[in-house]
Amino acid sequence: MTNLNVGDPAPAINLPRDGGGMVDLSETKGMKVVVYFYPKDDTPGCTKEAIGFTEQAAAFAEAGAVVWGVSKDSVAKHEKFRAKYELGIPLLSDEDGTVCEDYGVWVEKNMYGKKYMGIERATYLIDGDGKIAQIWRKVKVPGHVDAVLESVRAL
């Protein structure tokens, strides 16, 4: 597991997104980027989080930030998820898990005594120089989007 800290250079991101095309972190120089990792499309917590970021998309843009959601779901699953809830943020597909590994969010989880590997809900704020400005691990969805937005505005 990668152990990233505030001030570290953000690992590369170059992933396919819903709607087609690729998203590349190296093309965001000078912009703030919010990358939130979530376990699975169309599950209760992930849906609430995606809707929350969508509702605040204009405020993030006003603060000079782009927001990307990342999971291991396929582009096709992302497109269904996006259409079902009218989501307004790009959803990136990390099917092979490389970016999840690079950001240290592919972790051992434990549910009902059963251990398995999965994505830890986490958010990274990357500054205009490509460095990690803030990290939220083991995110609880209520209030999270507002906390991230506050940090973006303060950056």
C-alpha cells in the first residue's frame, strides 16, 4: 500500500471516463483537482456522495477546481450510474486498479468477519502544482462534500 502525505506529488492519473475519452491529471496544471475514490456505482453511500458532488459542481468550478470520481467499475457501468442519477461529474474507470493502488485506497476490508479487498472511500485534493494539498481517508459521506469545498476555497 502506498502511503501518500500532504505535500507529496500526486501520482499520475490517466483513465477512461464515462461518455468517452480519457482524463489525464497532467493536463490540469494550475487547476485544483478533487479526486474521490468510492467503492461501487449505484450503492447507497456512493450514490449520496456522487449526488453531493454534483449538487456542488458549480461551487467547485467557481473555486477553480474539477472533481473526478474514481472506482473500479467499467465505463459502461459509470454511464448507467451517471444517467440514472443525472450526475454532473466525470466518473473515471480504474478497472485494473492501478490508480487505486497508487493512491493507497485498495485495502483489505472486513465485513461480518469476512476479509476482502476493496476501495476505501477517500478523497484527495491536489493543488495547481500537482501536489497533494489534503487527504480524507475512511470518508463518512454526510458533510464530506462541504468539507472538501471549504478546503478547495481555502487553497
